[in-house]
Amino acid sequence: MAGTVPAILSVLPTRGLVDEKFKVVVKNLPPGLPVTLHSLHHSNDKDYWEAYGHYVSDNRGTVMVSDDASVGGTYTGKEPMGLLWSMRPVPGSRTGLRLRKMDVRTPMVVSISVYRGHVVEHFREQPPMASVVTERWYMAPGIQRIDIKERGVRGTLFIPPGPGPFPGVLDMWGLGGGLVEYRSALLASHGFVSMALEYLSPDELRTLDVELKYFETAFNIIQEHPLVVKDRVGLFGLSFGSSVTLNMAAYSTFISPRCCVCVSGSHVYPVHKPIFEVFQKMQTYAYKQRLDEQNRVIQRDMILPIPTDPSEKVEVGRIKCPLLLVNGDDDQNWATVESAEDIAKMMRAAGNEHLLTSLTYPNAGHLIEPPYTPHIRASNFIVHAGHKAVMLWGGKTQPHADAQEDAWEKTLAFLKQHLYLSPSCERDDFNVKYAHPSDLLYFFFKATVAYEHCNLLRISHTSFRTWIRLSSTMAGTVPAILSVLPTRGLVDEKFKVVVKNLPPGLPVTLHSLHYSEDKDYWEAYGHYVSDNRGTVMVSDDASVGGTYTGKEPMGLLWSMRPVPGSRTGLRLRKMDVCTPMVVSISVYRGHVVEHFREQPPMASVVTERWYMAPGIQRIDVNERGVRGTLFIPPGPGPFPGVLDMWGGGGGLVEYRSALLASHGFVSMALEYLSPDEPRTLDVELNYFETAFNIIQEHPLVVKDRVGLFGLSFGSSVTLSMAAYSTFISPRCCVCVSGSHVHPVHKPLFEVFQKMQTYAYKQRLDEQNRVIWRDMILPIPADPSEKVEVGRIKCPLLLVNGDDDQNWATVESAEDIAKIMRAAGNEHLLTSLTYPNAGHLIEPPYTPHIRASNFIVRHTREKVVMLWGGQPKPHADAQEDSWEKILMFLRQHLYPSPNTVPQAKL
């Protein structure tokens, strides 16, 4: 951690949709330094894919991929997304690969690294200067994925969050068969109910029966869904799926698609008969296919010249809805451009050419996918005769990538134009400035937060993207628009909640709802009145009632409480840090105070709050008798470390450690008060020293930069380690709501026995809630009953609330200061005391808990413990103290201010 300043690599956003651009920036380089930006992805098929670009840092020592030109690599020039679209299998991989996402419930994880010099090979054999892990998602937060197996139809339905209704899309792929979900998931992320349809099944016998009515049934399943607007359903096909799309639009007498999109398809071979007959017909032209010089199959000649016999083509003149054709002029698989020209000719003759929009992209191939998907010129393919071949799809990498980006943008615009807007608003061009409500139905992932770079952490956690949802019937009045920025964020990161499109002066209620891991509902709400623009901005406007009042940007989180009728004594804590805390935020008409779930909101948003940032490693620790969980930030390290200890409640509590790792610290959540009571009896100071050594000896930890962090009884352990251990030297200590009374330099069972002798001092309040604070009052004068804090040789931060009803922490802090003053080490002490804050001072925006159920460790008695604090002052204390704790840890664990990370998700 000493010496040269490390390179700083940031990727914004770290989590994003696959069709969303990111920004890659490297700073802190020497000016004029040649470097290589490299991306690496391990696919579902267990193959590695990579891309790289060669850059030279500018006179500020910076490389900005969006602004600077790559001078070599898998792409050249100014290519903001070249690290994705130019990916290819690493040297030595299997041949004929194609990169496709099979499980859309997980992200495409890409590691981006910067290397010194212009590197072209063996990337994994040399250490990078910095690395970032980024996640690319097809499925936005809150999307429902539903398996469909009804009426003989098989597929997957994707539904956007919120009350709906939404327009629908039936999504059909080509002759490769199987169930391909990723485009449907992405369409749902843009506000469409979309069904990925399986119709060419691995079960060959079943495929033979498929004919037009199968597709009509699938269309009806979407149309009949209660969250779909019945007359706003479109068709989307690629390759053979386009043939199906054209047939449905031309011949079906049972369905009426609102619009159709056909990518890389043809009208030759009508599908108004069973598919096996279509395949038989296609097979008669197999003699026309040919091989290129690498024995790759070219099928485009199979339908050339385009037949003149009308019976061999779809009668596209019968189509009555808008149709978009998307093709590449280097398509080597199918004669799509010639087909598009003939389709235009037929529609012109029939008088319906005004419904047609045709896009042809130079040097693009057959597989035109969502943007930034790596270009595949050829890949392995199982043809319908059953044998494996390498199919030539065509296209050149750079033009094909440009085609995918432009075509996807225009496809979404086309779908929004015809599925969201009323017919009177339809346009023929793609530069529509969408009026309400169509453009607002789109789920924008456009963050408005400032970008901050994680320095030593080498990762940039940006606020994730906004996700805007309408809750309108899509007709009549303009709907309310609710946005939350970021939709995905760290739990200590502020969000912005805005409601627009309201009538001026309208009373509304903003409401948050969370379903906890303990199966309880928690809620908060604030009452607002829209301004003269019809807007409510929670960060700027005052709540006039609810669970919080005044200007409280995060009141919808910190003022949460169990919904009426819940069990008593609840406390909201995150047990599984590998999943987010999911919060639904809604806006209701009027000032509502109850029965929120029994009435429809005007609009809703689903937001995710994470303790664990992308790329954090979570490792179970069970060695040398120690049990805990280690959290390691992404990147090459090394990092400072923190040993994190909770209080008398016992068990393994991980969420604060996960959050510390998200801010650049290797952190171990330590279990020391175990449900296994006999084991707990043996625990003494050497157990904690061993845990400290496990962190210290980790290869990604700087050995002399490890601190201690304790809450409640964990603070007693922290102070005892800092004062008495002769085997460890913590760099700094943080103690929240703790005391120096009852030293922990003996086995824990002796400590608990000693505490039990003062149990007569505990008392009950008027609601029979237990108050323990008097058990250590007055603070003992006998030095043997207190930690000798005058022995502490490292910086110490105390954080307490003056309404702590559980422990006499303020009095303890005053005595600690007195002892350290006498010992001459008071200069090491920083003490923070917050008015009207209680005992449970947690990371910011955690709901305040004044009292909750508690199992007394030494008696196993269940009680309701009074922790103290008032909601608003306690929330302020949590926010301020966490900021100061992070500053304290950075100051004493990082070598210089320039290497301090600033984390956002």
C-alpha cells in the first residue's frame, strides 16, 4: 500500500441492462503510458470470451474509452462498447462457438482489467494494474418470469413490475429451436409483457405437429393475461420466426396483431401448413446450398431467385398492421434483402406498402441481436436433417455491431409507437418525440447521480438506473409518472423519488412496502401536495404527515415499521446478503393512512437495496476453531481489513461486513456467541486473536492495516483486544454503543457470570420492556472491573446515543475519556454522542427499532428489550455516524487520502 499511486479503473454502471452503454475510465496513470483495456467473460457453456483495446494515457494520465481511440486490439477507434461487441473466444477455445445467455435470472458477468503496455495474449497469466467486475442484465429488477405450459403451448412469459396493464409481444426465434428467453426478458425490461415461445422442440415428434394454430394459441395466452391490453399485442420474429410472423399477420382469422417486427427473415415458404411440410419443401432446395473455402455452409441461395409463384410466398398484401423489416446485406444464411425488396413490391401492388418500414444495414449479417452482443460470423448449427455443420451467418464485426445498436433502438421505437400510442399519433419516422404516455412507459436505466470513483478498491459502484413505471390503463388521462434513482443501490446510498404528471395541488401519499425474510411486511409513508407543475420531489418537498414529516429524502426507508396487525417485537435485519432488500414504492391519490394494499396505486416502482456490491467475494470461514464469513472486494488488492463483531444477540450477522467490503475493506463477520451454548463457554480472548490473524494473513490484506469494529458487547471485546492482546496490533478501533465495564480477558462464561450478579439492577418500563442500562451504573471505580483503556495504543472511535436504554454507553464514554486522559493517550480518542439516539446504531436508513424481542444470553429467557431512541434523531445519528465511521477507517487504514474508495452500486 506504499510507494506508487495505483491505477484507478471505474466502470459506470457496474450493474446495467445489456443494451445500456457503460463508461470505462482509467485514472492515475503516468502520462503517455501505453495500456490495454481487456474484458473477460466466462460463458454458461464454460468457455472464456475476451476483447481488448490498446490505448495511450493523455497528459492527465487518463484513458476514457468513450472519448479516446483504441490504436489496436479486437477493435480500433472511438468505441465506447468495443469491450463487449468485439468479444471472441480466447485462443485455444473450441471452434464454432456462439455467445448466448441461457439463464436470464443471472447476469452476464464481465471482468474488465487494465494492463501495462499493449498486450495481445496471455492476459490471465499476468497481473493487471486494476480490475472491475461488471454485471450485464437482460432482466431488470422486479420482472416476473413465468413458465408457460398450457393448451399445448410451451414458453416463458416475462411481465414488467407494477399494476399494468401493459402491451404484449410474442417473441419467436429461428430454426435453432429450443426456448430462447433473453430477448423477451429485455423487452419486458422496456415495459412489454413478452412471451418467449418454444416451437421447434428438441422433441422432434412434437415439432411435426406444430402449425399456425399453435402460434395463434400462444398469441391468445398473452392477449388474455389480465396485465395485458388485449388490442395492443405485437409479433416479433427472427429468421424462421419472421416467416411465422408474416404468416400469422397474413392468414390468421383468429388474431389481429397490432404490429410486426421481422429480423433477418423471408416471406418464402408460407407456414399455413404443418411445419414438417414446410421443412419438406425447404429440403427440396437443399442442393442449392454451398460451402465457402472453410467448409462453412451458405444457405442464402436456397430461396434464390425469389419465386414468382405466389403460392410459394406469404401473401404479404393481406397484412393489415405496421410491419418492420430488419436485414443485413451480408446475410449469408438467407436471402433477406432480396426478400425485403420483393415484399415491398408485393405490398406496393396490394396498396398496403404504407404499412411497411424496411431497414437494411451494410456489411451486417444474419444474427442481428440486441446491442453489444458479440458478432458471430459463423457457428456450429444442427440442421433439420439432424447433422452438425458450421453455418456462415455473415457480417463484418464493426458494421454488424453498429447495425445491432441502431436496429434495436429503432425496433423499440417502432414497438412503442404502435403498441403504446393511439393510432392518431402514429408516425412513419423513427425520430418521434414521444408525447405522454408512450415514452414514459419505458423503463429508463439513466442514473442522474454523480459519478464517484473507487480508488484502491478499483471498482466504481454507480447508482443504478431509474426504472419508470406507469399505472395507467393506457387510454384517456395522462398517467402519473413515478421514478426512483437509483433503482438498484447500496443500502447506504441515497435515492431520489420523484412523481410527475400530477394535477397541481393534488394531495398524494408516497408509500414504501417491504416483505422481510421473516415473512413480515414493513411500511412507511409520507403525505405530499403536488406543486404548480404537478410534481412531488421527496428530496425537496416536505411531507405534511405520515410516518415522517418535513424534508426527508430517505424517510420512506428509515421510518419503516411493521404494518398494522403484525407480530410484536419485530426487528428488520438482512440475513441473506447475497440478495437485495426489495422495496416497492407507490404513489396513491389523497392522504392515505391505512389499507394501502387494498387500493390501486397511481404508479409503482420496485427498488433494490444491496449490502453486497457487485464482485464482492463471500467466503465461509471455519478454520482454527473460528467461525465467520469473510467478504473481499473485487480487484487485485491488497486491501485493509476489519474484524467485525456484533453483540449479545449472538449468531452470525453479515450485513455490516458486506457493506464494509462494498467500501473497499476485507471484512470478517465473526460468530462468537453461538447457538451452540457449550461452545460459547470456551471462547476467550485468543479466539478473537485467531480471527484477527486469519484476516491479517489473507494474501489480499495489508498485514499492518487491520482494524476492529464492535457493537454493544462486541465493543467490549474490541476494547479488551486493543488493551490486553500481546499477539495482535489493531491499526484502529470503532466501538458503537459499548462499554469498558466487564473486561473480556477471561472466558466468556466468567464474563456473563459477573454480569449476572448485577441483574437485580435491571428494570421494566410501563410496557414491561426490559431496561439494562442501570446494570453498570454507577460506573465502577475499581479498575479491575473495567478495561484498562489507558493501555490502548491505536486510534479509537466511540459512537453512542444519549437515549440508549440498553447500556450506559454515554457514561462509559465519559469514563473512558477520563482514564485515557490520565494515561496520556486521550489524543487517540474520538467520541461521538447523538441526542435522542438509542442503542442500535446501524448503517444509514435502517428502520429505527426502539424495542424488540431478545433472548437473554445467560438465562435463555425471551424478553422485549428496550433499546431507546426516537425515530428521526436516531435516523440522523445513523446517517452521520456511518459517514464518520467510514472516514475514520479510511483515515487510519488507507495510506493516503488519494487511495480512499467512494462506493456506489
